[in-house]
Amino acid sequence: MGALNPKFQIEFRPVPSSTLISLLLAHKGTMYFLGWFADYPDPHDFAQPFLSANGYFPVRGGYRDPEADRLIDEAVGTADPAKRKALYKQLSMIAYNDLPYLFLVQPVTYYTMRSWVHGWYYNPIFPGQYFYTISKR
């Protein structure tokens, strides 16, 4: 049990994943921690799961914004890069103003290796290591 101040009491309780999902789908997840990895390098991979009424997080948390839904549909169907950028910027501002989530953690990873290791590259989309390109010289 942690205390922010005498007026607020917070009780932490771990729950199994299946229970957490049930609580979230019933909109009873008062405060919880979940993570998200990008599946592909495109802003849609964050806009849809976080801001669309039928996205992964809004379905669990009850967030709805018809303007966000409209912009997401328009952005994903637009091929013009400048127009897409403007649409996703509008979506970012909706997320900033509505604050449907608290984005708390962005992990930072450091890689150290010997100078004779070649073929390694950082891939921010792949959360592991792709060993097939690595060689020793």
C-alpha cells in the first residue's frame, strides 16, 4: 500500500493476465500498465491501436473520439506523404489534448561489441537481435 498524501490511498495488486483483460474489457481497470511495440514503421501503427474507438487500448479503456476515428480512416487511405503527416499531426494533438493515456516509459537499450563484429545494425522496430547479418572479421 502506498500513500500519495493523506487524502489518497493506492493499493497495488497483481492479477493474472486473463483477469486483467476481463477487468479492462469491463472498463474496470482504474490504473494499469501495458506496453506496445511497433509492428511496422508507420504512424498508423500507433494511431489506430491508441486512438481508434475499435483500437486495442480504447476497447479496453472506453476512449472514444469521433474526430480521431475520422482522421485515422482518412490518414490510412491517403498516399500523399505531406497530407498523411498533417493528419497524423492532428491525431497527435488530439492525444495530447485528450490525454487518454499516460505514456510513462520509453526503454533505452545500449549495445556494446568488439570492433571485429560486423553486420550489426540497430532496428527500432524489431525488439530483439537479428543474428543472420552478423559476422566476425
